[in-house]
Amino acid sequence: PRFTLFPYTTLFGSFGMSHDIQQPAPVNMDMPVGGAHANIFSAIIRFLHIVRLRKGIVIAWLLIAAVGGSVYYSVAPRKYDADAQLYVIRTQGNAVTPGSSETLRQVKDEIPTHVRLVSSQRVIMGALDKLGPDHRIDFNNTSKEAWADTVRRNLRVSAERTTNLTDFRYRSLDPDAAASMLKVLRHAYLKVVNDSIQTRSQQDLARLVDLPATLEPDVSGSAPT
């Protein structure tokens, strides 16, 4: 029988005979900039060559995308936005308070409350009660119980920082419906605010009327000599 002897090689050497282990060539990290640019340029050339070979497929996909976009644009429902702004001030009685820094700070602290109030259930239901039937296009496929949620989805209320302005935006399928919805929302919001102010005024007046009689000055004393 014939036997062939293969050397047993390890990382530390070999048994029976010497064997050199080849080391990987060092990587040159200092590649010249021109070489990198050449690689990028060659990659671009290869990409353009592939596009040229597959230009029929590329043109077909572009045509399909263009036709699909045109069809979607022609059948998609149009939506219209109506914008409005509200300027919030603080009053005492029938007079506007001076624009002191403390008053302005108090107004800015109350702005988030006004933003939340516009989208509250009370304001939205009050607005829907005033909305005419010709401007209810957004609720055609919606039950009456879900009208308030539909209004909230189409309504955007925000406040600009460092200002007393509150922005309203309503999106609708009809421009007249969007404008009418903002109008009734503003009316319902102002009604809620005015009712709240009037209620507080009546409560303050009632407390003044119910003050104990001992606070009144004693006019029954002896007359001065």
C-alpha cells in the first residue's frame, strides 16, 4: 500500500517538515482620494449602463406611476380648509384691564384652557345645533352620535407662543361648510365663555348681598356734639 504524508500544520509551526503560513496582505488605509472618486464614478457608470439595458422596464414603471397618480388625483375627494384667529384678553366688568406684565402672564397661562375649550363636547354640540342642514356634508355617512368625533378629527386648534392668539382650522369637503362650521364653533365658544363669566358675576353679587349686617357701619350711635 502507498501512504502519502501530509504535514500537520498549526499556528505555531509544523511537525515533520517546515511550512510557512501565509499572512493576509495589510490593508492600506491611506487610499488616495482620487481612487475613491474613481470607484464612485465607475459605480455610476455601471448603474447608468444597467438603466440603459432595462430602459423599457423603467419607462413602463414610470408610466404606471404617472397613470396611477393621475387616477388618484382625479377620484380623490377634495378637502378645503377654513382658518380663523381669536384674540384673548382679560376684562374686569366692562373694561379691559391694562396690559401689565402680570395681566399678560395670566392671559398666557389661560390660553391652553381656551384651546381645550374649543374642542370640548359642550362647545361642539352647541355648534352642531346651530349648523344648517346644507353644511353637514361631512356627516353624510356618519351617525349623529359620532358627529362630535368627526368635528374633532377635522378641527385643529393651536396657540402661538408668547402671544394671545388662538388659531382655528377646520377641514371639510365643501368650502362653505368649512367656513360655516368655524362660524358656529366661534359662536358656541363665546357663548360658553360669556355664560361662565356671567355665572361668576352672579355668584360674586350673591356673596356681597349675603354679607352679615354686622359689617354695615353703626349709624345709630350718639350724634356728635
